[in-house]
Amino acid sequence: MAEPAEILEASLLPADDGSGDPPDLPPRRRPALVAALAGALVLVLAVTGGLAWTWLHDRSSSGGQADAVAVVEQYTASFDAHDLTGMRATLADQASFSAGDRLDQQAVGPFSGKELDDFYSSMFRAGIRIRTDEPMQVTGQGPYRVVAVQTVHYTVAGISVTEQAMSLFTLVQLQNGPLILQHVWWRPLATQAPSMQWAR
């Protein structure tokens, strides 16, 4: 009698040999290109920031100088209009005025405070008129130095006087803008030949 057939069991699934687990990948390295691009981006941002700061600084500096010139123009216009209140709006508290042929030896002044107001009032009574003859020059970043070639006309004891000189202004930068600290009316002495003696 034949022996019963043996039943074979077979599986259609592959054998579990560990090959189904995800392979261990080596740690990912940042490509050199990415690092180079990041460095370039940092460099560009730094350069852009530097250029922006320089532009803003130069703009504010030139703006300050323009404000200083505008204050001198307002002062001159008020002087010409005999407007003491308008002049006072352009002057610092300790502002002074002086005049002379030499910078180191003033023939008039210096006046400040009430004496300055009295001096301006006396000039108004003399019918002073003042004009700026050439574009003003300005230097500094606060304090500012403004130079203006100006001509004045006034009458004293019935005598009409016209003078041209250099107005030398020193302005200080305050919270609300620049104000005039000093006005020197400088009239260099005429010389027979070109001279640099005034620079001594």
C-alpha cells in the first residue's frame, strides 16, 4: 500500500534575512557649493549694509550743511528786513557779533545778549540793507562754518556808506537744527600788491 503523500508547505514570501530594513546611510554633508553661496550672501549683506550706512551718513551730513546755509539765509533776510524777532530765531542763546579789518582784533564788538539787540537796533535806525553777492560756502559737520561775501549799505550822520566784506558764521548743531553762534563781519585791508599777510 502506498504511503500517503507528504504535504509540503511553501510560502510565497521571501525569507526574512534582514534585507528589508532601510540601509544605514552615511551622515549627509553640506555640499561645498551651498557653503560658498552662504558665505557670498553674508558678504553681500555686509557690503550692502555698509553702503547704506555711508549713503545715509553722507545724506544727513549734506542735509545738515544745507540747513546751516538756510539758517544764514534766514538771518540775512531778517537783518535786511529789520526783523529782530526773525534774527533771534536763528541765533543761539550766547550768539555774538563782531566786526573789523583783522580777525584777531575786532574794531566793533563782540556784542551778545542785550548789547547785541541794541547793536542790531542801531543798525536798523541807520537804514542798513544787506545782500549776499555770491553763493555761500559751508564746511564742517556741526559746528558748521559758513562764509558769505556780502554788501551792506547804511547811512551815518547823513553820509551814505557801502561796504563789502566777508561774513564768517559759526553755527552749532542743536536738537531742532543749527543756530548761529558767531557772526564776524571781516573786511580785509586792501593791499598794494597781492598779499597773504591776513593769514598770519
